[in-house]
Amino acid sequence: MSLKKQTNVEAYRLGTEENREFLRNVREDLFGFGHEFPAPQGGAYWLDDVGNPDPSEGIQTWITCRMAHVYALGVIAGHEGSTELVDAALKGLTGILHDDANGGWYPSVSQDGVPESGKICYTHAFVMLAGASATLIGRPGAKELLDEATGTFMERFWDEKEGLAVDTWNTEFTKLDSYRGVNANMHTTEAFLALADVLEDEIWRKRAGRIVAHVVAWSEHNDWRIPEHFESDWTPDLEYNADKKDDQFKPYGATPGHGIEWARLISQYALSDSTIDGAYRQRLIDAAKHLFRRAVEDGWATTPGNWPGLAYTTDWSGRPVVTDRMHWTLAEGVNTAATLSSLDDDADFAAWYSRFWAYIDEYLIDHEHGSWFHQLDCENRVIGTVWPGKSDLYHALQCTLIPYLEPSVSVAPAFKAYQERI
């Protein structure tokens, strides 16, 4: 399927039938692009520029989890072949990617079958998300996978005293690294909210709320730029990776895309926890607005030449550091702008929604080969120094759904409820 560039600006406008149709077409293009991900031994290969597997990247657990989640959404959407694709991902999570000796999941397994060392919170958060989505659609073995994933996470990664998740163990779970990170806690929050909705167990929402409280406090005292990296006692390490500024998962400085993504998750939590009082709920929603506005003020079109796009990172005064544009930041921009627009009649949020989609259609959607380019330079030329190829569909696919779903509910159960109503 070749997705044509839009000529009608109504296609980018939130709430129009043209926008709904545009999102449906983008979604179907993405679903179709990902069909070749399954590895013969189970799990997901990284996909290249045209959607073919790239075995040189190995079989990565987080990619496998994302594809399980995406095609669980495909099952709900009625996309042909989605059930088999979910099962192919689950085969990897219950097989080659699982550490039968020590428990938990390897970060990846090479094309030669050699497991990557270590046990990573980020990875295990996605195992929970995949398990939750596969359980929601009733796939065989999914609930057992989910039970093991949540058990492992609570035993190894959740720090009940702090109300936060630790980051990295050695393979045997005998040595905990001193690094603490907000990115892993962001996806832990996402997974916990999904668990609350799928399992109908509010303890997971309360845990998500504890993480949210920390992030709001940290960002509020840092001019709404979220500290990303911490010492073992949760002291911010603002100079972490100063010598590796464009790190794939732990870049130096503030990450505007994370400020945007956190803004939506904070909003989701605030709307979904019925036990918090109105003043605290409003404080959280106000924090989400501050995070979004800070991110676009710092990161949008602030590079030489003023090319549109969102810088990957900034320093702590808001000056862009890594000016490359990552596709996921725009996808999350769509989600959060739509969510905040539903909570506030300020037309600025809807304007950002349109601006983001116009940019995505102009620069990120690959109108020849499908899916989205994952990384552009500051002049919006395709590059692959951090994200070669088109590894997965998670961020892009979700932003074709979240704008029209109930913002207090996680994407898979919200989409399921939406489909059952229509």
C-alpha cells in the first residue's frame, strides 16, 4: 500500500472526518508494513527500510514486546493475520528470549543465538505491556506470561520503599547497577496503568501514581525539564552521558519527547484514579500542560535555519543539544496534544496536533515503502545514526488510535471498548 501525501489540511485537524480517515489509512499502512517481523525461532526481528527482517540486529525483547502489543491492537481492529503475529511474538517471549536458569528476560539474543547479558527494567516493563495486551485478546499462554512478568518485576525491579523502579541487574540477578533512570520508570508507568485496566486491579494504578508524583516534583523544581538520570539514592545526575549525547535510550540532558510523553501518562493517571482529590488531580493536569509547553518551547524549530521538527535533546537551559528528529517524539506529540485538547479549550493544543500531523506527513511517513522514517537530521533528511531502518511500529501505530479514545484508559482496553461500541 502506497500512502499518499495529503492535500487537504482538514486531514490534520483534530475531530474532522478527514482526520479520522487519514488516521485509519496511516494505521493500515503500519499494520501492513510489519508482517515480516517474526523470527523462525520466535520473537521479532528489527525491520529495515522496506519492512524486511534485519537479523544482524538480533531478536530484541523490547521490539518483540512492542510487536505483540501492536498486533494485539491489530486483532481488536480486525486486521487480517494479527492473531498469528501476536502468537509469533509470544513464542519468543516464552522461548528463546526467556532466561530459564535465572528468571526474567534477556535484553536480546544475537542471530547466532547468544543471549545479551544483563536484565533491564525497560525490557521487563514492555514484557508486562505485551502480556497485558495479549491477555486482553485472550491468546493462549498470555495470562501465564503476564503473571510471571509481573512477579519478576515486583521481585527484582520495583522498590516499594521509594515507589520507583530500579534499572539494571546482571544476568543472574545478583548485582544491581547503581544507575537509576526515568525512561524505564516512564514505561513502567505505562505498563502499570495497562495492568490496572486489563486486570481490574487498582493496586497497579496506585503504583503508577507513586512514580508520577516523583516525576512531577522533579520537573516542577527543574523548570519543567525532567531529570532523566540518577544516582542510586535518586540524586539527579545532570551530566550523565555528556560524552555520549545521542545515546539511544539514555541521552544527555533533557529529552523534550519524554516531557511530552510523560504529560499524557500523567494526564491518564490523573483522570483514572478516582480516589485522588480534585485539587491534586488539577495539579497533575496543570503539570502535564507545563511539561508539554516546555518541551515544544525548548525543542521545536529552534535550530539554525529554523527547519520544523522537535530536537531530540536540550541542555538544562533549553538550548538544543542533539538536533536530530526522532519519529517517536512526533507520535507522542500527537497523542498528548489530543489528550490536552480534550481537557482544555485552549486552541493551542489542537493547533499543535495539526502541526505535528502536517510535519509527520511531510517528512516522516515513507510514502513509497511504508511506515515512518525513524530519524532525521536537523534539516529533515533521513539518517540512521541512532535508529537505522524502521525497527517497530509501536509509537506510530498508537498515535493513530489514542487521539479518539478515552484518555483515562490505556490504549488496548480503550480501543477494545471503542470497537465494541461501534
